[in-house]
Amino acid sequence: MLNKYLGKLRYVPKGIILAMIKGYQIFLSPDQGVFVPRSVTCRFYPSCSHYSLQAIKRFGILKGGLLGIKRILKCHPFNSGGWDPVPDKFKI
């Protein structure tokens, strides 16, 4: 019985990270947040926060987090953006 609960504990950090990203999307995101004027939109689709959320769900905190960081680093005025989905296989 204890193993059942301990096994579920490994999902807690992932859930916390996903909740933090959702909170950012709801309250602070420049193109989605309720407290920020919507004058700016993300140059990528899906947006960087959605991409990070999907990557963490698919690959876990470490690998998905690395993909999210890589995506955020690509988000600058010199990149044209566009369609950039989460890959099916992890690759940096």
C-alpha cells in the first residue's frame, strides 16, 4: 500500500511545474494573460509556454524543460518564428 502512494509522489514535481506554466499563461503571458494588455503575440505556434507545457507532459521535467528552454532561446527578433511543434522523439 505504501508503494502505491510513493509511486504517485514522483508525479508531484511535474504537476507543480505544469501548474506554474498554466499560472503564467493565465495571469502573466503577454498574448494570453488577463493582467497584461494583448498587444504582443508569440512569434511561434504553439506559443513558447504551450510548447513547454506539451514538452514536459511528453518527455518529463528534465528533457521537456530543456526543449522549452531551447525554444525560449530561439524567440528573438531575428528569428522569423512560425510552426514549431514539439518533436515526437527527444533531440537537442
